[in-house]
Amino acid sequence: MDIDGKALAKACAPNTTPEALNVASHLCRTQIEEFQRLAGSNDQLLVACTQEAPVFLETLDEINTNGPDIRFTNIREKAGWSKDSTKKSPATAKMAALLAEAALDIEGTTSVNMISKGVLLILGKDEAAIDAARKVANRLDVTVLLETGASLTPPSLMDIPVFTGRVTDATGHLGQFQVSIEDFAPASASSRQSLAFDVAGQTGTSVCDLILDIRGATPLFTAPEKRDGYFNPDPKNPALVGDALLELVDMVGEFEKPRYINYDEAMCAHTSAGITGCTRCIDNCPTGAITSDEKNDRVAFDAYICAGCGTCASICPTGAAKYNLPGGDALFTRLRTILSAYRNAGGERPEILVHDAQYGEDMIATMARLGGGLPSNVLPFAVNEVTSLGLDFLLASAAFGAERTMILLPPSKADEKAVLESELVLAEAVFDGLGFGTGHALILDNQDPDAIEKILYAIKTTPPMPAGDFLPMGRKRSVMSLALASLHAKAPNKIDVLELPAGAPFGAVMVDTENCTLCLACVGACPTGALKDNEDKPQLSFIEEACVQCGLCKNTCPEKVISLTPRLSFLGTARTAQVIKEEEPFECIRCNKAFGTRSTIENMVKKLEQHPMFQDKGGTERLKMCNDCRVFAMAEEDEHPLAGAARPKTRTTEDYLNEREELRQLAAKDMEEKGLAGTDTEGEA
């Protein structure tokens, strides 16, 4: 590839006069001495090659030094190998941007540990399950469970435990699976022509570390490919079963898994006082790792089940769920760095191509090796999962000057495309409303590298985005506010209010003030503090910028006078508390002490004035009194305010005997009057 060392040095340090870079052409082989010299004299070293990283690391070990903090980045497939990069016009700005991004210090993430002792449960229906078990029996502790009614020849050597049963449920993860089984029975040792099982089946739970499911039936888990420790290959494809067995034998020991989601329950808009609001993360989690914890007014994230797709973080309206790989503000710091470095190096009309580290890297490498590579203005941006990106990233990318943000979607994420599209639609609505037009956000899901390359080179240009600069700090709402302010400041159409489609995380709360009683239940339910009260007087205020349209206020309101209007306001009033309704407090009719709102008391009196319990003396007038005066009124107006009903007389054995004697005498008198005395019927009587 063509590299202008002098221009690249200037691009990497625009405010200095650096020496020209000594560009190597064979650093990993004939010029390895240059690498050794630099490695021995520097504390930090960035090598613009990822292909030969093992060679460089091995060389560091050989020179017997603690070595520098070494990093690797790829400017060849991603920049140099492009038909846009020539000797006359090398991709200097793009290379400088990639190098600047690679030099950043990225905050890591926390993790959880999973321990597997190699206990494997194989679910099958025929001899294939036993054959698979024998292939790994010397490495794993294997048990085979065959479906009820399975028919196969008895093994000549029963060296693997074989049972039958019907799986009814399964939970857990790598190292801690629990499989519920009905009609569980061991193989009969007296089987002759076909394998038989004991008749007396039991119900129980099998605990295991790993599961190989080759039944060919419905998987035990949703998104089975995302459940660590669970393998569900097509039993008709021996190659896939073999690949699964190869992976299984290595899954013994202790494993670290990133804690992908940083969850702040104080910001969660899921529930309040048992009333449900936002359920976006629960509805869209492909693995079922997110469940409702209504007892604590929050959602529960199972870090062991979470597959790290990041869909919850992309659609969370409050930012309570934040993708944590990388941690902190590293994602937006990288974005700001790569775009500013490209621009400072003279690059024009930048476009961001978001991709993952597996599928995306392979696609880019294929285009570079076999085709024309990436256009010089397309900056590749690697993330752990492209589905973790949401509206905040799209807005920030545009605010930093990216003309277009394109997301290269792997085929394995096709089922999550709809959620990603909804975020792009919302971003496009904002761009179009501000006068920037459409076409600034795009999903690329074609699996043909040639087709992707043609799209990248043939795509129509859009109106350029003005490059803003701000520190992207804080969680989702903070980043979006900064990005929107930057976009609005330079927008062709500086509108005050932009109407948004339903489901947008911005908007206003509309209150029917005439029927609102200022009970302030909505204030207690609001998770973001968008609705506020006043300690000094009955008052309801609203901060529009803080509203996420979760609906908790609407669902909580006992008078049903609240509605939601999705929109985006750029007015200064949207950032400050605006009074929706206020009124003078209601004063006690007895002592004149303020104790409630007028509308609340009057509404309560109106509803209860016909109630039977309020028809006696005092009636609804007591509702107009404070707590103390109400007690005084009851004591003064009621003759015996604390009196209860008369206590029943205690009955003794003597009472029961006297009562029986009275009944006997009455019966005798009745018979005497009827002339039955002394007859045989006396006993019957």
C-alpha cells in the first residue's frame, strides 16, 4: 500500500512539526531489527498490522524484556488496500484517523465467572446420541437421555449411563443447567432385541454443566445459539454435531464472561408501585435474560444468560441499561476521536461503517483483498455487537460530522433488525425535521462482499453534516441532549418543536387541568423527575427534556387526565420546570389549617355525598376538616364515639341444662293437651 510518511506524521500530530515516519515494508521479517529497536526504547508502541501480531509478540519474548504497552491496528485492509488510495492520493486522513483511535486508552468491563466441571447431558432419540457420548466420554462426564419411545439396539457394552424421559422444562446457563424430566427411567439390563427401560418412571431434575441437544425438536431455550453451554446442532448434519463435540471437550474449567449491561435501577421506567410502564427491554431480549421484578419496581438482568446483543441498551429510553463493552464513555470517545482526526487531517465527507469484530472484519478483508476495498471516506468502526447501538450513537455520529452512519448487520442478527430499524427511522425523522434531509442512517445486510462494495461506491451523497465538537459524557439521555443541541445550532431548519412518531423517547405530558385534582400520584411514579411538585403549595410542574414517554404517569393517574405527545422541543422552556397546574390549598373549615388541595377535597366530597356512610350527622363535612379536627368533631357530635355493640352474655353448662328442661316441659304440656299422656307415642313425642 502507498503511505506518505511525512504527511501521515503531520496528520497524526497536526499542531507539531514531527519528523517523517520511517515507513517499513517488511517489519515482521527482514526489518524485524527496527521493531526490536523501537520495542526496547519505548514504553508504548502501536504497530499498524494485526495479521502478524503473533510474530511481534513472540519477538518481544525473545528479546527478554518487559516490553512496551503494545497495541495493533489494521490500516491495510481498512484503508491502504483501496482503489481510492493511490501514490498521488494515499488514504492519509483515513490512516491517521484509525491510528488516533487505536492510541486511545479504553476502559474495560467487569465480568462474571462460570465454572464447568464437564458434566454433559446429551438429549437424543437414537443411536446418534450414544455415538456422540462415546466420542467425548474420556474427556467429559456424560449421561444420555433418550426420548420416550426411542427404539434402538442395546449396546454390547453399557459404558455410558442411558436413560429415557420427557423433558418438560430447562433453565440455567453454562455450569448450572437444570433440566426437568418426567417418566425418567434407566435402561433395562435385560434388554434383548431393542433397548428397553424400567417401567416405573420418576419425575425429577437433572443438574449438569453442558447440554448437547440432538433430538431435532424445538430447542430448550429461545435464541439457543446465544445460550452459553447449550448446543443444538442439526442431527442430520454430522459436521455440525462434530463441531459441537469439539467445542464441548474444551468447556471444562472456569470461564469469564463480560457483564455486558450496566444497569441503573434508579433510572428505570419499568414499574412504580406495582404499575407497569416501559417494557421495551423485556419485550426485545432474545435470550430471556431480562425479567420483571415488580416487587422492587425494576427489571432483573441475568448476566449469566445475557448474550451481549445490547438490544436492551439501544432501545432503553432513559439510559438505565447501558452497554458496558467497552466501559464508561469509551464508545463515544472513539467516535469523536476518529471523526475529528480524519477532519483535522484534511478528510472530507466522512461516513462511519459500524461492524462487529467477526463477520464485519471478514467482509472488509474480503473486499480489500479481492475487490476495491472501502472508499477512502468510509471509516470502519468496530464494536462488539452492532445491535447495541441506538439513537444516541446515530445522533452523536451526525453531530460529530459523519455524513452517513452505516451498520453492517451480520446474518446472525437478522431477527434483531426490526429493533435497529426503529432507531434509524427515529434518527432520520430528526435529521429530516432539522433540514438535513434523509439518507444519513443505513443498514447493510447483504451477505455478498461485492454487493456491499458496489453499494458503498454507488451510494448517493447527502447534504453534509456540520461538524460539532462536545465531550460525550454521561449516560444515554445526556449524550442525546448534547448531540441534539449541536445539530440544532447548525441546522438549516431551526424549528422549535419537531413532531415525532409514536414510541419516540421524547415528548410532552398533556394534562386535563380542569379535571386534575393535583393528587400528585404522577410525580411519585415519574422515574426521571420530569414531573415535579412544590413543597410550599399544591403545584404540578413538568420538565419536557427529562420526559421519556414511558407512560407511568398516565397509567398511575387515578383521574385518567394524562396523555402523551411524542415530540422534540428545542425551546429553552423544555429544559426548565413549567407549571402545569397550581391552586390554593384547602383550609380546614374548623381551624383554617391548610391540609390538602381544593380540587382533591371537593372531588372527594362530590363522590361520597350520596354514600350511606356519610348520611348521618356530620356527613361529608368531616371530609373538609384536617386530621385533628376530624377527631374532635367525632367526639363532640357522637354521644358515644368509641362505643361498640353490646357484648353477648356468656353461656354456661347450667344455661344449656335449664334450656333443655324448659323444652322437655313444653313438650310434656303439649302432649297432655293433645291427650297423648301415658301412650306409646310419648316416647316418640
